[in-house]
Amino acid sequence: MVRIDNKRFHELLKEKKDLEDNRPHDIDAMRRWKHSMSKILQELELFR
């Protein structure tokens, strides 16, 4: 169980890093980006 959670945690961190590195500049893409980022951050909170 812990190992699966740990794996998911690292996947989330990687996704977050990818999003941070590929921040879009047009408005629609930015909305999707923000939505994705907030989902990732929300799930990361569960690991605290």
C-alpha cells in the first residue's frame, strides 16, 4: 500500500514539474493548465 502511494506521489511530482516547465501563454490553455495544476496540488495535499 505504501509503495503504491509512494509511486503515485512521485508521478504527481513529475506531472507538477512538467506543468511548471510547460506553462502555456494563451488564455484557454492557461485555464486547462490551472485546472490540471490544482488537481495535482489537491492530490499532493493528501500525502501530507
